[in-house]
Amino acid sequence: MPKVKPLALPSREGRASQQDQADLQVVCTGRRRICALLNTPSPCASTAICHIQDMRSRLNNWFQKPRISQPEIDPDNLQNIETLRLQRLSFKDLDSDPTGLYVEGIAITARGYQKSPLKEKIEDVLSEVVNLVERLEADRQFAEEALQKEKRRRKVLVNKIDAIALWKLNEHPAIIQREHDACSRDIAELQWQLKRENQKVDEVQEKLLQSELLNRKLQEDTEFARNQIPIVKENNERQEDFLRLLEIAQAEADNVQASTKKDLLQIEMELEKEETAATKERVAHQQRHEEILDELDDRLKELNRLKVLKKNMLIGIEKTKEAVIFKEKKQTEFLDRLPEIANVEKVEEDKISHLNLELEKEVKKNEQLREKRNSIQRESEIKISTWEAELVITKAHLYLRNEALEALLKENKEYEQKIDDCQTKICKSEKEVKQLHEERKQMLQKTNDNDEHWEKAKQELTEVTEQHRIIKAELDKQENLVIKEDQEATIIIEGLRKELAHLMSTVEKLKGKLAEITLELKKYDDCSELANQGLQKEFDESYSATQALEAIVKRMKELIENLEKTQREHEDALADLEKDIKLNRDQLKVARVLHGAILWKIKNGINRYNVLMNKTKEYQGSSREMEKDIEAIPKVIAELEKDLDVVDFKNKSAARTMSTLQSDINNWQLRTDLLKRRSLAHLRDRRQLMEETEGFLEVARAENERLAIEYQDLKKMLLEARQESVSALRVKNRVHKKCSYYTELSLLQKRMHKVLVKYLEQRSLRFLVDLEECQTVARKTSQKISIAQGKFSEEIQLISVFLQSIRESSTTTKNAEKNKQTSPDATEVKE
């Protein structure tokens, strides 16, 4: 314990002799222990020790002073009673001054004279107080030592945990770091709980001080409450009398309220009946109004339909006029071309017979080629189906390695761009072929006009055929370039067979290229077929045109006559329509005037009832739009006149219903006025009674409130006393619980340490087993990958063989087509 200087005495006892102070310092061996408590952080121990020292010094001074004269006692002075009582006891018991004091520990014993009982009691009390203070000090020291031990243990554990973590990081992989993080989190939580409990200990100490102060207050309050018990009893008796009077007044007021409630219920029932009747009438009126609105909406829709029909009719008339003008132009053109067509027919009949023979030969050859192509397609489909089944199995293993294929994708994009360029060139060549065909047709027409230019046309045709052959040769070269590019792609694929991801991408792209090649072959076949079909159609059309022109010439004559008749009828119909339009406009003006009168009547009806005002405004707007957009049609006007008559009838019926409603409303208002007058008379009488009763009740309430306030104050005093006692008990219980909690914490920490060691050992074994399993799985996957690589190499060889076969077949078909083209050209030259 640290050495502390003794406290100085207060100012009132500074006059005491220095010998007494020296005796106390020599004899009181336990002073060091007591003074050590002054350095504690708690103010309770320091204040208690100060009071004890003051009490001891005062007692010693009082017992040492001799007192013979007894002072006179005033009956009014109650403060001097205690001092007199102490003086009498001291003079009876004290015979001589204390010469030697000897203190052992804490208990004070005097030698040389007999102690007085009062002094013994005081010393016992002081010794008990000192014992309590020392116990508190010992408990505090014990708690501090326990905290220091726990802190030391915590530091040791933290150092051990850090050493273990470093050892694990050095010897184990980074996966075990997760467990270390979890352990560190648990340790942080435990540290946080310890901090919280230390804070709670400080709070408990503060609450102990507060409880001591509250106990003193409670003692004073209990003494005051005991003195005021008879006064409270008298107040309770008075309150009971007032409560009886209040119960009598409340019974009378309840009777009055019951009678008033019955009257009010009767009045409310009558009002509800009147309201239900009024609501029914309103609903009926609203339904009628909604029906009128629905009819108006239907009429508006019909008008809009008629407008649309009118627009369609006008558009149809304009179209018919344009068609008539166009037909007249065509008739003039046909009449001019009739002599030319007669000359063309003769020339075309000779050509048709020659071309039919050539077409039959080409059709047979095309059928043979189709059969070959179908057989090749079937074989390719069978092979593709087998390859797709195998590829589906390998896709699952190769899905994760698609990232390595980005380089090949870039190269493939470059190849695709080259293929697109080739396709654009092919499209250009096809367009040039089409242009040549068109020029050929034009040349044929010119040859039909003039027999002299026949030989020149043949020469131009031969030139065109030669150009066509040149274009085909260029296309063949481009195809060879495409084939070379395909071969380069296959070489790249063979170089990347070892990597499974590369194989997958190349196989998928080869499929796309195969599909493109097959599509191109189909396009070439389709183009050849379309060319043959186009030639057949041209010859058939030319043959049919010659036959049809003769029939057309006959029909044209009939059509000219019919057109003249239709033009006359059309002019007559237009004149009739203009007359009808004028009549309909006049009728519409009359209808607008009638419609305005009807709207004026509707406005007068709507002003009587406020709900219909908004809807009538909408109708006015719609009617104005109708006035702008309505156009003349006689059928619609007749229907509108009928509808207007119906509307007039409905408006009259609505006006009648409104008048009946107004009369009913006036009657109900008169009835309600009478009921109000009667109810007001009853209410005035009852209000007077209520005011009188309220006066009595207010007086009683004031007294009750005063008594209730006093009663609540007493209750609060009792509750505060009980709460203070309960809080003191809770503080004691918490202290005991904390001690038990600290012991449990130490045990739990030991157990946690053991469990963590076992858990980490088990985890290390599990991780080793998992690593072995992963290694076995990796070996199996490597074996499967090698097997899949072998399969893919075989499939790629099959694909390369299939591509070569397709290219050979395409070259053979192209050579056959060239031979076919040379044979008809030779025949034409001979002719």
C-alpha cells in the first residue's frame, strides 16, 4: 500500500493540543491502512475516513474536558438535548483522565480507567464502519488484481495467437488464413465484452454511491410519512363522502342522458330514412342523365363514321378519275404499237421453236445435277448429325477455355471480311449478268423491228456470251482464292490440335464455312435454274403475248366504246352529286338551327341541377366540333331528324322529372325545418339541465383533483422508496453475478483455446485430404482431355476430306456447265 500523509483536522478543532495528535499517530497502527483508502478513485471511501477521523478527534476532546456545571435545559431547545444526555453519561462514568491508549489493529481499547458504555458503543460503530470500508477496499483491490491477471492472460494469449498465425502462414497455404481471421474476430468480440463489463463495474460503483444517498433520503421520507398518516386518514374519509355525493349526481345525470339519447336516436332514424329516399331519387335521376349521355355518344360516333365514309368516297372518285386518264393513255399507246407487234410475232414464232429444243436438253441436265446434289446433301447431313452428337459431349469440357480463342476470332473476322468482299464481287458480277440479259432483250426487240440488224445482233450476242464466260472465269478464280484461304485455315487448325479450346472454335467456324459454301453452291444452282426459268418464261411470255395481243386489240375496241359510255355516265353522276351536296348543305343549316334551340333547352335544365353543368359543357364543345365537321349526306340527315325528335321527347321528360324533384325537395325541406324547430325546443330545456349538473360536477371534480394530486404525491414517495430499495438489491445481485461471470469467462477461455487447437488440427487433416482428391481429379481431367484431342483430330481429318470432295464436285459441275454453254454457242454460229 502507498504511504500517505495524515489528513489535517478541520478548522473548528484546530485548537486541540499537539500531544493528542502525537498520541494518535503513535498508537493508531492501522492508520496507514485507512489512509491508503484516500488515494482510491471512489469518493465514498475518502469521505467515510474523513468523517471517522473527525468523530474520533471530537470524542477524545470531549472526554478529556472536565465538565461540572450542568447547563439549564430549555424545553423549547431540542437541539441541546443530545449534548446534555452525553454530558450526564460522561460525568457518571468518567473518574479520571485517560493516560494511556493502546490500539491493536482497528479496535480501540483504553487502559487506566473504566470505559463508559456510550464510548464503547461509539467505538464499536466506528470499528464496524472501518471494517466495511476496508472490505470495500479489499474487494476493489481484489477486482483490480483479477483485471490485471485477465489483462496479462489476454496479452499472453494474443502473443500466442500471433505466433501460431505466423507459423501457420509459413507452413500452410493461404486458405487457412480465413480461419485465423475468424479467430481474430472472436478475440475482438471478447475484448469488446471485457471493455463493456469494465464500464459496467464503474457504473455499479456510481450506483452504490447513489443508493447510499437515496437510503438516507428514504429514512427521512419514511419518518415524515409516519407523522402524516392520521392526516391522510382524515382526507380519505372526506374523499369517500365526496365520492358518494358524486355517485348520486352521476346517477341523475345518466338518467337524463338516457332520455336525451332516445330522443336523438329517433330523430336520427327519421333523418336516415329521408336521406335514403333522397339518394334513391338522385340515383334514378343520374341513371336517366347517363342514358341521355350514352345516346349522344352513339350519335357522335355515327357522325364520325359518316365523315370517314365521305372522305373514302372522295378519295375513290379521285382514284377513278386518275385510272380513267391512265387507261386512255394506254389505249393510245397500244394503238400505236399494233403494227410493230404484228411484225414481232412472226420473228418470235421461229425463235420459240428453236429455243424449246434447247430448253428440253438443259432441263434434263439440270435434273441429273439435282439428283447428284441431293445425294451429296443426304450424306453430308448424316455425317453432320454424327459430328454434332460428339460435339455436344465435348462442349461441356471445353466451355471454360473459350477465353484463349480471342486471337483466332480476330483472324476469322479478317477471313470473313475477305469472304464478304468476294460476295460483293459476286453480286456485282450477277448484276452485270442481269444487265447483259436486259441488253439482250433490247437487242431482240431491235432485231424484230429491222431484219437488216439481225446479223449485228448476233455478233453482239456472241460478244456478250464471251463477256459472260470471262466473268465466270473470274468467279472461278475467286472461288479458288476462297479455297486457298480455306486450306490455310485448315493448316492453322491442324497446328492448334493440341489445345482443346482452339479445336472447339475452329470446328464451329468450319461448320459455319461449310454452311456458307453449301449456301453458295445452292445459290449458284439456283441462279442457273433461275436463268433457265427466266429464258423459258421470256419465250413463253413472248409466245403468249402474240396470242394475247390479238385478243387485246379486239378488247380495246370494245373498251373504247365502254369508256365513252362510262365517261358520259360519270359526268351525269357528278352533276347529280353536286345537286345532292347543295341540298344536304341546306338541310344541315336547318338542322344546326334546331340543334342550337335544343342546346338552349338543355342548358336551362342543367342550370337547375349543379351536377349536370360540367357534362353539358362537354356536350357544347362536342356540338361545336360537330357543326364544323358535319358534311352533307341525305341518309344521315334523315336519321338525325328522327334522333332530334327523340331527344326533344327525352328533354321534355327530363324537365318534368326535374320539376317533380324540385317539388319533392321543397317538401322535404319544409319537413326538416319543422323537425329542427321541435328538436331545438327540446334541446334548450335539456341544455339548461345539463349546465346545472355540470356546475355541480365541476365543483366535485376540483375537489377530487386536489385529493388525487395529494394521493399521487404520497404514492410517488412510496414508489421512490421501493425503487431505491430494489435498486440497492439489484446492485448487490449484479456484483455477485459479475464475480461468477469472471470465473466462467476464465473457464470458457481455457476451453476455447483447447477447442481451437483441436479444430485447427482437424482442419489441416481435411485440407490435406481435399488436396489429394483435387490432384486425382486433375489427373482424370488431363486423361479425358488427351482422349478428346485424339477424337477431335480424327474429326478434323474427316472434315478436310469432306471439303476436298465438295470442291472436286464443284469443279466437275462447273466444267460441265462450261461445256454446255460452248455447245449452244456453236450451234448459234452455224445457224
